[in-house]
Amino acid sequence: MNKLVGAWRAEDLLIFSNFHRWHAVPPCIITDDESREGLARLDRALGVADKYYVGKL
């Protein structure tokens, strides 16, 4: 989780994490472009967790 939180911070994302859970809450007023950019940042950051996945997708 520490590496994942670090990746979120590197992407300038403010995500709450508590043990094995995380919460991402976008603003209520968000444009389509902002939504796409936020999801792209989240996707890049979650790539850190892919290194630790053992199994089949």
C-alpha cells in the first residue's frame, strides 16, 4: 500500500487509504476532460500494484 500511495501522490491524486482499503472521491462538478484525466492518472498509479499480482487475469 505504501508504494501505491506514493504512486498516487506522484500523480497529484489525493486518495484516502486505510490499511487495505482506499477511497477516491471526485468533485461533484467535473468536466468530461477532467474525468478522463483523473482516470488516466489513477490507471497509471494502479500500475504499481500490477507488479504484485500473482495469478491470472
